[in-house]
Amino acid sequence: MTDVKNLLTNKDWSIIDGEPCKVIEFVPFALFEEGKIIEAGGNLPYAVVVIECPKLTVKASGAITHKIDFIHLWMAFHERTIKENEEVIIFWTAKNYKSKVYKILSRFMPKLWVMICPKDSYNILSDNSYRPELTGEKRYLACKPIIEWKPNVFK
């Protein structure tokens, strides 16, 4: 991986707000055991994800700095685990909150909707010309999440 964009702050992440992103790698610096996060210490984020996204021309490395976002990724990768015929799709957003109060406090709110989907879901979600024979409900069902973790502050 030669060219990588770093997504460290909410401003960095905002360029992909609402876009489907395929998680290529999840690198935790913390652990989640017995319902508690064990932090690595220092100024490290909880984890880093390497993603590809249609709005980016290169892969991106994104810092996971919210506890709920970290727990949801941990649940996908370490509790549930990913099978060969699956992939993890995330949506980062600061616009999908239930109320204005959450929007005002969005800086401190979780931002990731984490989904385990059938393989190729990312291509279906990010490229309308991919598998054009799938339309309407068939297209939806082809990439429908198998399991998802959505923050309860989201709509």
C-alpha cells in the first residue's frame, strides 16, 4: 500500500460522510473484554481501520476514537468474526442523528454504522454499473446486512 489517506479527525472523515466503505483491515490498539475496554494508553486511538471508499482515490487509514465505534468493530471482527463469503461495510456519518441535541453534540457522538454483508456488497453499493441485472429489491437483498451495529443515537 503506497498511497494512503489518513483520516484522523472528524473533519478528515467528513469527506466520506454517508458513503459506503469497505473495511480491508481492523487494527485494534485496545481490547474489549468482559464488557470493558482495556486501552493501550498514551494518545493512541482505540483502533485503526484501513478502508476503501468510492469518494477516495486511494485507500484510507482511519482512526477509531469513539468507544461505541470501537466496540461495534470489535464485535464484528473479534466476537462474530468474518467468514470467507462476507465483508465489513461501514458508513461514517455526522448527519444521521435522531435529534438536534445529538447533532449539536455530534463531535462527541459515535459516527460508524458497522455491517457484515455478503461478499461483493461494497461493489453493489458503490457502483451502480456493477451487476446491472440486479435492480430494486433484488439489488437490496444482494447486499442486505447479515448483521449490523448501529448507534442508538442514529435515525
